[in-house]
Amino acid sequence: MPSTIEIIDLSRHFSALERYQDISERLTDEEQAKIVSYMKQCHTMSHRSISKRYSHWDEADAAHDVYVDPDATDFREKAVIPDTRAIADTVITYQMSALGGRNPMFQLEGQNRNSRKPSLLLERVLHQQMRRTAGEARIAQHLLDIVRYGMAPTKVIWDADGNQNNIVNFEPRKTFPDPRVSWGDWDNMGFIIFSDHISFEAIHRSRLYPKINKNPEKYADNIAIRQGWQGHRDLKQQGKGYNVRSNQQDGTSYFHLGANRITDEGWLALAGYQVGLPTITTIYLQVTIMDEKEIISCRLNPYGRQFPSVIGGMYHDSHKTYSQSLYDILLPLHDIATWLMRSRVDNVQASLNNLIFADPTMVSIPDLIDRNEWGIVRTMPGVKPGDGIHIASVQDVTRGHWNDIAALSDMKQRVSAASDAQQGVPTADVRSATEISRLTQLGSQRLGVLSRIISATSIRPMVRMMVGNIQDSLAYNGSINATKGDVPPQIQSMINDGYIDFSIEDLQGDIDYLVIDGTLPIEPTRNAQTWIDMLTTLNQTGLIMEYKAGKIAEEAIRAMGVSDVDQFKISDEEAQEGPTPSQQMAMAEMQRGNSVQPAENVARQVERGNLIPQSQARTK
């Protein structure tokens, strides 16, 4: 367990740290050894706790990949039920639609009147950055890790060269958070360590480590590749992140490929008294160690008092250390279904390979063993066909397994809320369309709750980090593509020749992420048919004139997938030109239809004051 007494005295380096300088080159061998020792203790503590999840994750990987050993030779080994993967894909698709299907992708809200305009601009700047950096794929990986592992470590890093945010998905087995805090209580973590295996060339190319860049020859190949930390040994055993090393030294080769180097990037929150600074409550450091020995970066956390990472989870339980995954729930059912499938294969194979009892005095045994192409089995003279042969049939005891597998699949759907209808699979149930729609809606509500949890616990802090990075680190002004129809009125005046130019000052304000409500196109308010049915009902009941039919029609069109409806509206200039021939015909048809309206409808509208009888009408 990490020590609660002084770890190292950094008081002589404090002035350099205050200026956000990297002090890795200034550390003595003793200072370096103390920091490495502390990091190793943290790494070991976390690995001891989180490694208990590894076997679950391995099983989840096999189920998700529908894994079959490439060397498998019999059909039994190839019998794997794939519906667990289908359910997981359905849940991920739902979550992706809910959390990343908007435009702009992330909706922001200003916390005061002066922040309204900056929030609208930041929405679009953030959307632009997400498209530029394949942000949708990063969010999708984040959701996959949540569903598969119940843990999705994700870093939000500012790329100074690109002047933008970068979302980095990290493998859970390479992530070592502080296990002393409950799930979701990340602000109270004392550390989080990201371990990786990367080539020295990539380390040098990143330009993140001045110590390496100043003297690459010193560190390129003469540091022994260690595996002293248990977490590193586990990764090596799993074959993750290692390349091939050529050891040719016979003069026939001018170079050799070096092995991947081990890096441990630690984000530490240390009490002042632990580093020789008793007047300071907490100091936040970023330390990177190479090959379990060499500190190649040691500086003040550039992101302030927060670690630039989120750990997403699906089933939030603040009383536990780690979150449960969807696969944790589905795997027991998956394993039973796979066993039923394989036992069915065993039974069929046994049926196809029935035991044959033959009398060698009556039939030719070689003909039975090595069947010729004509299927001829020779018998002794006078022997009738079938004499001397008895086939012992194998009873089919697994016929009902298909029903059992179907029952297990139905149970998986109940547990996950990913029904056949939501998977796009026709159901054999004799149900009305209304009932199926109602059940689908109820399933969507369950998934919507999970969407809101993920949105609040991982997407929201992720967006907050990205907004903060833009406000604090954006190096120069920029512009975003915009049309009048797809931006709010508050910023329409900023459009110039199809673009909105913005300054860094335009993006400043007190801004927060608007947590997703979990609604999806599958729900009634996002279904085009719902709006069409509403128009039909209003028309049939005579209420159409009491509602804004045009607005309802626009919602129906948007639900069909057309976001920019305004581009199809008739402009004021076009309206002044008068109706086109087709519009004139349409108006004539409408008038013809209006002339045959039922008398009771006309009377009802007159009573409500929506129509004026001709006898009371005044002419100009």
C-alpha cells in the first residue's frame, strides 16, 4: 500500500514545477528511485484488485468475438451461440444513437445569460473537432468497453499541434485506477496509471519527452526490458503489445528492430507533506516511467486538479469498486446455450456414426469399412441382404434442446431489454402492431435509463474536459461551416458567406453539458408515423385549425431523417412572385376538397369562431 508519510522531497524543484517545467532531467538517481518505488506500489495495489476481473473479461472477449479456435477440427468446438453478440450490438447501437446521434453531437447550456451564445458556438466547435478526429468511433469504442467489460477508461488529451481535443480509448487491462475509492468517486482517487507497450521510435516521435529527445542514443537500446511488475507480466503472457525482436549481430544486418518499451503514465494526487511541501494541501503530478526504471517525464498536471480521464460504466453502483458489464449478466446464459448446442451436435454425430454389428462369416468386413464408390457390400453365397448386420441406433435425447436454447435467448432479451423487435428481427408472437410498439417502447425506456446514467457519469465529464481544454488552450481563432437553417437565431447574425468566424474570447463562459434524455427514433415522439397519425386525428376530429399543422408536419419530416427542413421553405422573394402552376393546381384541389366538407365540421368551426358564415362576411 502506498505510504502516507513523506515519499520524496520535491521542495528544491517546486519553482520549476510551478512553471509547468519537466523536472525529469533534474532528478537524482535517489529521487528517481523513490518515485518509481511509489508508482510500483500503486500499480501493484491496483493490479491486485482489478486482476480479479481479468477472467471475466477474457470470457466476454470470447463471447463477443464468437471465438472459435483456428485449430478446431470438429464441429462441436465450432458450435457457439452468437445471439449474445447480437444483443450487445443492439444495446451499443441504441446507446450510440442516444449519445452520439445528435447534430451537434453534444448539446451545451450556458449557466447564465452571458454564456448562452458561447455555448451555442462551442457546441459546433466541439462537433467540428469530433468529426475531424473520428470522435464517433472513439465514443463507439467507449460504449463497447462499457458493455463488454463494465469499465471504459478513456483519456481526454489536448493536442497542441492540432489545436484540438483527442479522445484516447485505453485497454482496461492496461489501466490501474486507485481501488480505495468506490465506483464513480473518481475525484477522490489518489492515482490512476496507464501502462502501455510502445516502440522507442514512437516515444521519440511523440516529442512529449524532452529528456528522450535530447539524448535518444542513450535510451534507445541499452536499457534492459524489465518485467518486474506483475501487471506487466500479465500483459506479456497475453501477448499484448509486443513485436518481434531481431538479434542478428553477424554483420549481415545493418540494423535490428527493438522490442516494445514499457511505459507507465501515472497521474498522482499527493499531499503536500508527502513531497516535502507541508504548506500545500495537494499537489497534482504527471509522471511517466519507461522500462520500470527511467523517469522520462515529471511535471505538474497541466489539467489542474483533475485527471484527464473518465472511467465509463453501465450499471452504476457506488457501493462497489468496479461496475458490472452486460456480459457479466449474459455469460451464464450464453454458456448454457452453447453447451446445449454442443450436446446437440454430439448427439447428431453419434446418430450418424451408429455402431454396426457384423458377422464376418456372412458379409465382407472390408467392404463395410472402406466403402467403394458404388456402395457395394459383398455377402457370402446364399446370404440375404441385411443378414449378418445389426445397426445399434442412438436415441435422440437432445431434440428439445432447440426449444431450450430459444428460451435462453428470450431470457437474455428480458435481461438486456434488447428484444427481437429492437434487433430488427421478425417475431413469431401473435401480437398486434400496437402491442409490439408498446413493448418496444418499454424496452427503450429501460435502455434510456442506462443512456442517462452513461451520459451523466462518463460523457458529461468527458465533454466538460473538452470544453475546458478549448477555453484554456485554443491557440488561435477559427471558423465553422454554418447555414441559417441549422443554427439557432442567437448566432445567425454571425454567418458570413456560409461560415461563422469566432475568436477565443467568443467561447468563454460558464458552460455545462446538457445530459441526454435517452430518447431515440424508436420512441413515439421520434417516430414519423406518430406525427402523421396526429395530423390525421386532428383532421378527423375537426381540431386541425386549433393547432399549428405546419409545425407538426415539420416534426414528422425531421423524424424521417431530414434535419434541415428550412432549406425547402419558400423564401419571401419567391412568395412575392406568386404560386407556380403546380401550386395553383394544388390549391384548386384543396378548395375542391374544402367545398365538400361535412356540414357538422363546418358548423363546429363556425361555433368555435374559426370560420365566418358568408352572410356575416364583409367585403372590402
